[in-house]
Amino acid sequence: MIFNENAMPLMMKYQAAREVETIATQALISAMESNIRDVPVLDALTQEMTDGHNKAMDIWNELQQYRLGA
């Protein structure tokens, strides 16, 4: 998808949010691979991943106003 130049500030926020989401996802995967079975820990890691994803998607939705083409 292509955006006009006015999208750059939001694009930077989106990129940062996706990085946070990726780090949270990697932490959850690492915990699961390490056989961590502590439900509160796994719940917290899952919530961090979900929150990161939701924030990224909120920013993605804001970006749509700067989309070029159909």
C-alpha cells in the first residue's frame, strides 16, 4: 500500500508499534518454548502481545486517510 508524504509521522508510529508487538510476541514464544507454565506470566505476556497488536492496528486504521489509490 502506498501513502502520501503526510503519512510519515504516523508511519513511524506504526513501525514502532509493530516492533513492540514483535518483541512481545517473541517473549511469549520464548516463554512457551522454555516450558513456562505459570498462567499469570503467560497471561501477562499474551496481553502485552495483544495490546501491541491492537495499538498497531489502530495506527494502521489512522493511516488509511493518507492512502493513495484504491
